[in-house]
Amino acid sequence: MNASVQLALAVLATLVSVGGVAWALYLVLNPQRTASDRLAEIGVGPTDPGQSAIRSARLQKLTSSAARLAVSDQEQLVALRKRMLQAGFRDRNAVEIYSAARTVGALVFAFLAFLVLPKEKVVYVVGSALLGATIGYYLPAIWVTNLLDRRRSDLLKAFPDALDLLVSCVEAGLGLDAAFRRVAEEMEDAAPDLSRELQYVTVEVNAGVPRAEALRHLGDRTGLDDITALVNVLVQAERFGTSVSRALRVHSEHVRVRRMQRAEEKAAQVSPKLTVVMILFILPCLIIVLIGPAVINVKNILLPAMAGQ
């Protein structure tokens, strides 16, 4: 078997393996479950001792075994669980699945790199395995970080408008729980993530969770300083008996000022970024256009004349 056939087979095996791993991760992280399955996971409602329970137990056993290789410290596990929650993964096995994906990804990519990259020397073999393992281990982390940054950006973009609407609802006479519910309904199309977070607050309060604890859960789920500041304002207003509408009005003005400051900061960053782009891409082209004809004339006229002289 010649080298071209071996390379084609290696590329085909790589594509099939990567596609299989990606499809498996998609099915695990986005399971199509019924309402009774979700209730059974949290211990509420009828449980099925058949397929769903067996599948959940097997998944928990497999992911826990693979997750121990990636996360061993309890503090790191708590921080990772909070990070996954802020990224939008609310499944109770999200941390185990994520850690298992990093472990399996490191092994799979190391094997794929061993198949594709050259193997003439032992250094090449070890280097290709380490390169593949590094890529497979950090690829899920990069993906989760991108999801986290995108979700925080979406929440932060819609939060000032939602806060203004919350102030209007409270000043119109609605209670705080009813105001949260109304804001969640109004912001459902414009900002679904923020609407869902506000709905979780109302659901927790209706389920018997103290309002202060439900609000702190909101700050933990989002991880944004503005929302954490809003939670502190509402908790202090409820604790000391001050006017909620006045506190919300003051905080809303502060949030609008911070939004303007962030916009000014981004506008101030345009000039340095454009300068770097001009130096790297536009300035070389300009130099070629201006000096290029002179260089050609020197090559065609001056150099032959000097050589003849």
C-alpha cells in the first residue's frame, strides 16, 4: 500500500472519528427528554425504572469515571460547576460530562494526531501525541468559554432596558414578584436568556425559596457585576424597609451611566485597533503602490546604464 492510500485512509478515519465524537457530544449535551424525564432527574414526579433510569445511571457512572481524570479538587469542581451554570448548562451532570469530554477528547485527538502526523522518529511520535492531546483537552474549554462570553454579552446588552422596565412596573404599583414576571414576559422575544433567568427567580419564589436567596441565585447564574449589584440593592431594600422603587430608580441611572462609559471605552479603542490594521495591511500596500514604479524604473533603466558605464 503506497503512501497516498495510507494518507487518504488516515484522513478518512480522522474525519469519521471527529464527526462521531462531535455527534456524541451533541447528543449528550442536548438530550431530547420528555417532561417526566426532567422531573425524574430532579426527584419529582413519577420515575420510570426502565429505560430513562438505566440510561441516566449508566451515563452518570461513565462520566464520573472519566471526570475524575480531569477534575480532582473539590474547590475546582465547585468553581467549574458555577462556570457551567453561567454558560447555560443546567443539567446536574454537566460538570461530569464536560470533564469526561476533555479526557476523551485528549485521548482521541492524540490517537488521531498519531495517525496523521509523520512517524519517522520517536520525537515526532511523542510530539504529535502531545499536540493532539493538548488540542483535544483544551477544545471543550475554549468552546465553553466562547458560550460563556456570548451569553454574558447578551445578558449585559439587554439588562439596562429590562431594569428600566422593572422600574416602570414597580412604580406603577406592581409587587416585586409580579414585576419580575411581567418583565420576563415582555423581554422574552428581545432577550430570551435574561427572560429565562427572571422566570427562574419567580419560579423559585413561588416554590417557597426566600426572595433574597432566589435573587442571590440570579447573581450566581449570570456572573455579571451589574446584576449582582441589583441583587444587593433589592436585598438591602427588603432588609431595611426602604423604598424599592427609589432604590431601583437610582440603580437604573447608575447602570445607564455604566453603559455609556462602556460605549465610550469601546469607541476609544477604535483608533488603536485601526492603527494596528493600517500598519500591518494598508501601509505595505501603500508603500508598494508608491515606491513600486520607482523600483521598476531603477531596475530597468538605472542598473543597466550603470552596468554599461
